[in-house]
Amino acid sequence: MTAKLFWGAAALCLLIALGMAATGHLAQAGPLFILFFLSIALAFRTNEALKGFTYTIMIFAAVTTALYYPTYFTEVNGFKFSKLITPLIQLIMFGMGTSMGVEDFVGVVKMPKGVLIGVVSHFIIMPLIGFLIASISGFPPEIAAGIILIGCSPNGMASNVISYLAKANLALSITITAISTMLAPFVTPMLMKLYAGALVDINVLDMMWDIFKMVIIPIGAGLLFNKFLSGKAKWLDEAMPLVSMFGIGFIITIITAAGRDKLLTIGPALIGLVLLHNLSGYFLGYWSGRLFRMSERDCRTIAIEVGMQNGGLASGLANQMGKVATVGLAPAVFGPLMNITGSILASWWHRRPPQEDLAESQPVLAGNV
């Protein structure tokens, strides 16, 4: 009954909002579009199959709010909200560190081939695709540079969750994420200089330091916390995932508000190209694993690790460059989109166990007959 109420409210809000838009009252339809997304999110919460998309729908509600009421998310009493982006990224990276341990890096020794292929494929495929898409986009240089920036970023922690749901190799996924993140201070600035240097000014050393202070130091602190204090502050262990989710959502909202005018003109095209970037990463990542005769589980892992990026870090770098309203737009769009596509891909693969899993189950089935 509750689910039907939420679905009904969502349908009603959408119909009225579309009616207002069709009659030239789009500017007044904002509250209804916001209520539509909130109702959809609440409806998703009541459905096990859709529950995982609730957070992403909430992001859409926040983005819609920022598009209609940008002044509330740009500054208050002279304080610019963009100043919160770097501290929020550091907090999110600390949370990432608290969920990691030394064993996450041991996979380099246990699975050297998979880790090497995953990390190298990630830092070759996504920056190159980003560069090609940016070159044909026709976007202003700074917005095009944002597409390259998200491609040059390391993997995001969301890829580990998606790998688990997709019946991929979770241990390999975690190790690739850890290694690519540790390499980011050195690899990301060099790739940005190579691919985006003609579009925006890239100071390699400054970007190295920005990544180091936003990623390496907080993750290092998180690792120490995990080693010495994990379990002793259970409230913090439980709070960090929620804090990270709120932080990412708030960062996307700030960037949306700052770049509202540009998003309204290039938004659909940017969404389409960012989606192409993301899907190309999955496809080429999967086949890079196939090229080197990796198992199905490992190919799925590499596909996910290549296609999913750390949009938060990319947003933080755009902010440090002083171009959050332009360079930061593509990372802000990429984050919610990759969560949707990743969840769909995970659901599809989850219903299709890897062939090696089926082969391992055959002797058991034969023995029972």
C-alpha cells in the first residue's frame, strides 16, 4: 500500500510538472520535479530489486534542486560552498582508508597479471577515450578538459561494490582500486598534461600535491585508524559510509549550482558523451581481459574497474584548479551515471554466473545424482 502511494505521488507530480512545462511554465515546475524524484526514491526503498538505486535517485533530486535554486548552494553570507569540496573529498578518502588494510595490496603478489592488466588498461583506455570524446564534442575547452579529467582519474570505491554484485573477482577489484589510487598522484597529472594541456593550463607539480593531500594523506590516516582503532569507535565505523554518501551528493550539488547556466545549454549533450565514455570503458575493459585470456570473473572485474572512475577526486581537482563550474561538470555528471550503469551491469551479470563457477558445480551435481 505504501509503495502504491509513493508511485502514485510520483506519477501525479510528473504529469503536472510536464503539463506546466508544455504550457510555458517550466520555471514554476521545479518543486514538482523535485517531489517526483523524492517520491520515486521512497518507492524504490520499498522494492528489494530497486532499493540499490535509491541513493542515485536522491542525487537526481538534489541536482534538480540545485538547477532550480542555485543561489542556495553557491554561497551564504559571503562564504562560498566550493571551499567545502576539498575537505569533503579528504573526509571521503579517509573513509575509504578505514575500509582498507595491508591485505588489499597483497593482491599484487597473489594476482600480478590481473592487477597489471587492470591498472594499465584503466590508465590507457579511459584517458584516451576521454581525449577522443572531448576532441569531437565541440564543447568549450574547459568543459572538454573535464571529460579528459574524469578519464585520467583512478578507480572509485563504488567499483568494489559493483564487482561483488556482478559475481566478479572482488579481491582483484579491491587491489586494482588500491593500486590505481596510490598511483594517481603521479599518473593523473602526467596524463592531464599530455591530453588536456592544450585546453587548460596544467601545473603537474601542483596537481601532484593536490592529489597527495586529498588522497594519499587521508587514506594513510584511514589505514592507521583501521589498524589501531577499528572496532573501538563503532559509531565512526557505521557513520563513515553515510558521511561519504552525503559528501559526494553535496559536492555534486555544489558543482551543479555553480555550472547551472552552462548545464542548461549543453546538459543533454554532455550527459550523452559522458555515458558513451562510461560504457566504452566497460566494453573495452572487458575485452582487454579477454585479449590476455583472463577468466570470465577477472574480465568482469577489469571491465568494472576500467569503466568506473573516482568522480569525487576529479571534482576536487577541478575545484583546486579554480574551474569547478566548467572542468567540474563532467565529473559531476559521470558519478550518478556510472552508479546507474554499474548497477544495471551488475544485475545482468549476477543472473549469469561465470562459466568457471558452473564448471566447478558440475562434479557436485554429478555426485548427487
